[in-house]
Amino acid sequence: MRFQLLGPLALADGTDTVVLQPSKPANLLAALLLHANSAVSAEYLQRAIWGEEQPATAKAALQTCVLRLRRLFSRHGVTTSIEAVPGGYRITAAPPTLDLLGFRDRVRRAAGLAREPEAELCALRDALALWQGSLLANVRSVVLHRDEVPRLAEERLRAVERVCDLLLGLGRCGEALVDLWTATRVHPGHERFHEQLIEALYRSGRQAQALAEYRRVKGFLLEELGVDPSPSLRRLELSILRGEDLGPAGPAAPHVIRGETVPLPATRPSTDRGAVPAMDPGAAPVTDRGTAAAGDRGATPVGDRAAPPVGGRGAAPVAHAAPVADRSAVPVASPGATPVAARVAAAGTDAPPAGTDAPAAASRIGAVPAVPHFTGRAAETAAMTARLTATSPPEDDRPLTVLVSGAPGIGKSALAQHAARLVRDAFPAGQLLVPMTRADGEPRPADEVAADVAATLGASGEGRALLILDDVIDADQVRPLLTPRGEAGALPGHAVVVTSRMGLGGLIATHGGWVQRLTTFTEAESYALLLTALGAERVEAEPRAAHRLAALCGHFPAALRILTARLLTRPGLRLADAADWLGEDPLARLTLTDSPDHSVDGLFDRALGRLDPRLSEAFTHLAQGPPALLDDQGPEDEGPVPEAVRERLADAGLLEDGPPGPYRIHDLLRAHVRRTARIRDRRTEKV
């Protein structure tokens, strides 16, 4: 059970959250949690509950509020106690049980990573992900909102400011702009955000917009506050008017080729941590093939691309998960790097094409990483590798295309990356992992992807490359990329693996290709995953319990991977005891307690969030109703759900092929929908 302060005051267990209604006990709980692990005087608590003018019975009423909170804790299984201490009360909490302490702990860890900007950025984003909305919106305490909330809000603003500094220092101006547009509008008097926004616009080649934003800020400061812009803002405006270079990048932007990362050196040492070079769209990238750095610190696996990455913005690792390069990894130079090495850096900048004002979105194209402990999918792997290495070229010079589709969390990205690594010798120009969605889940347009790939690979002539277009939303997003050689936007002569939750039948009909549709693991594959992840000694000592755990996970790769992560952190827990514990509430327990977003519930929520609202409503109706709703005849009292609706849901990976009947819903997915409905019905509770 966790306390949530960074938003509405709430109690959370996994993804099950109870938001407390405004009340005096809620005021008391907020005051105690804001000073967790410290004795809080009764006088302060009384002021937090009633304000400066307290009733004569305030002391006795405070004791009543404490009793009501203790009953609430008992009702929800909260083991934390409110203890009486001389002169007041104290509540004990730790980073895993109180989001405020978790936020501060992650910010402290980020500060220790100042020499590794990517790792620091990752840690800060982890910290900011804990904020859930308006601070203490359901706590009606004038004292707390006057004395405590502004201080906490300032802690968050400092973290956001540092994130934007890091993005600018890494040359990722497009990502910085996303945060800064919001920050400057929500906090119009925060000059540092305006300075960062103007700088990001200028470095993205949008000089006119940068000057317009400066004029807007200057007008606001004069009209609302009667002051001039700060000296640093005025110096920035002067530099923009003169068209000056703002200086070199701080941390060098790494580029990746065929599994190796090669750093680009800065043009000269920088003393400004936030400085980045002015971007010249026509400039050739700086390269140094002889540069070498310390050893690679590895890669962190994450699940199906719908799930956010581990250690990044919150996602569960899933079965034979697709790895994403660790943001804290130290680059390693490859003495045998391919010719692509001299050009990959260009794909990672935010510089707009010459003659345009709009910046290109930051490309996250990278090498295809290895998949640690890949398990199962032997037949699918063999089929994919055979097709990717086939000697006969596709007709009319279209790229050789393999589509890997299936439900969210089923392991599409992992299979694609594993197969790609096995055939890497057949693609001398390299292998690239190309994310087809932005950080906010929006699809990237085909022309943007084509430009990034072209900048990475350069002119053809160095052999074939293998591209994984990962997490494609619909056929129109990739159709322009799969046109014959010589047409605009095409990927001529290369092989392409497309991963998508959608069936993309229209794409296969018009452009051809092979389809690999993934389903859940077999019982043997699930058992093999447990053996690989937990070790043969532990699993073979309790084979019956291991099979039961796999069955409770529905042989669903994402669920199995989350389960193994939990069991690895508790090596002394017997598998039989774990099966009993998991069986009580599988969905609530298939989450990582220190990262609640890493959960089966979260994975399914994000998948359903992509659906058309009417289709999502239809799926909810199907999942909550009897299995007969999926039959062609339907229940006697209701009739069938239209086949077109069922087909669209099956195409989205949410319905599986029967038996029984032509369709069925995975047990975990059905349980998730029903559980979500129950939580929605009791979202608020009086204290």
C-alpha cells in the first residue's frame, strides 16, 4: 500500500487507488505525510485541520481524527501506523510507500549522475512521473496550501527546469519544446522556462518564432509585473538578432551502428552545462571513428513497445522483452564500425531541413540490441530468419517485408529484434530499430521516418540494411515507405520488419509480405521462461508450483516477465507460496511495487486508450458480459454483437481466435476490464 501526496491525496495498492474525499482526517493525514518520519506537534496539526481559529474542542477532536484514520488504514490493509509521541504524532514512511519521498530520492540519485546526462535525464523523468495532477486538490486546508504546497511545487519546477537543460545540452530541442510550451503557459512568470523555450526555438532553426516569444514575454512582464526581462533573457535576444552561434554541445550525442555506440566529440570544451551548438541544417556531422570510451553498461529489457521502458517513463519488463539501450550506458567505439557510423548522428538532431521553419522531431533510431534470455518462439524465429535471408528479391524492387502482429505485451518487438540479430551478417549496411510512435503515443509520419532513416544510412551503395519499424499504428503510416525503388519516401533495396498490434491486412494486400501473428506462450514455453529467468535449481525444486504460476499468468508473456521480476527480488519465497499469493488477486499482484506503471493493468489500459471510443465501449461490453456475446448468434435476450465490430477488435489484438466459437477474450484482459469497472464504481470514499 502506498500513500500518494503528489496529486489528490490517495491510498494506492498496485493500480487500485482510493482518492480520499475532503475531510478533517484527510487534512490530518496530509499534514503528517508532509512531515513523514518526524514528530509533528499537536498545535501544528490542529492549525492544519481547522486553520488559525480553532474550536475549543480541537484537542479532543484531533484524537478523534487520528482514530478515524487508523480505522481507514485497517480497512484497507495499511500496515503503517500513526504513533503518538510526546507533544504530537508521527507517521513512518519510505520512498516505496510515499510518493513524495520517492520523488526526492530519485532527484537525489539524479544529482549524482551529473557526469552522465542521459542517465540523469532518465532518473529525473522517473521522479516527475510520480506527480499525478493538482497537488492536494482534495485537501481543504488553508494552512497546508499556504505553507507547504508552494514549497513542493517549487521542487517540481526545479526538476522540470533541469530536465529541459539536459535536453538542450543533448541537442534534443524538439523534446524540450514539448515540455516548455506547457511550462511557460502554466507558469508565465517563471523566466527561466521562457529563456529555455526561446533558446530551443532558435536552435531548432525557428528564429522568427523565438523573437516573437521574447516579445510576448517582455510584454507580459511589463504589463503584469512592471519589470523588464532578466539580463540573461536580454542577452539571448541580442544573440538571436545577430544570428550568433550559442556555443557547442555539452554532452556529445552518441550514435549507434550494429550494436555498438560511438560518441561524437564536442567541437570544443564547454563550461556551460546547458549549452548546445547552433544548428545548421546544411552542416555536415562531425565524426571521429577513432574515438573510444569506457565499457558498455548493458541494456535494459522492456516489453512490447506499447509498454513504456523500464527506468524510463514507466513500464513493465515483459517476456523475452525487447531491450532498449540503457540511457546511462557509456558509449563504446567499434573498430570495425560500418560506413553508416559517419552519418548516424544526423538522425538524432532536431535540426530542420534547409528552407523550413518547423523542426524535425527527435529521431530515436538506434541499432537493434540483443534480447537477453530470449525464450520460446522457435518456429516463428526459424520462419522469420529464413524469409529475411531469402535470396530471391521481392517483385518490383519493393522492400522485403515481414509483419509481426499480436496483442499488446505478446513479445512482437522481442521476436523481431532477436531474429534480426540472428541474420545480421546478411545486412552489411547495418540494422536499425525505428520507433514509429512518439513519446506521447502519437504516430510518426512516414516522411519524417524516411528522412531520419536516409540521414542515418546515407546514400545506398554500402549493401542492404534491415529496418525494424516498431509499433506501427496503421497501414497508412508505413505504406509510403514500402513503395518500389526510386519513389519518394521509399526504403529501396532494404528488408523491413513491421511490428504492430494491428493485423494490417490492407498493407499486406497492397504491398505483399509475410505475416507472423503471435499468440500466448504454450505451457512448455512458459515453463522454459521460468527456468531461464529464475534458474533451474529453484524451478525444478517445485515444478508443479511453477506450472501453476504460468497458468495464473495465462501464459501471457508480459505477465510472466513481471512475475519473474517480483520473484527475483524475493529469492527466499517458495514458488508454492507465490502461487497462493498470486491466485488471490492476479492483476493487483502483477505489478512492480516500486514502479506501479510497470503492470499488466497499465499495459492493457494503454492499449484500450488507443481504440476509437465507440470500439472501446463495445469491447468493455463484451468483456463484462457472458462469453455468448462473442458467438455468431449471441445471447437469446440480446442477439450478437455485429461481426464488423468483433473483426475490428480481433484485428487490434484484443480478441483471440477460439475455441470456443470464432473469438475469445484472454482471461487476464477480461479480468482487467471487470476490475477497472469495479474500481471506477468505488473511486471515492469518505474517511
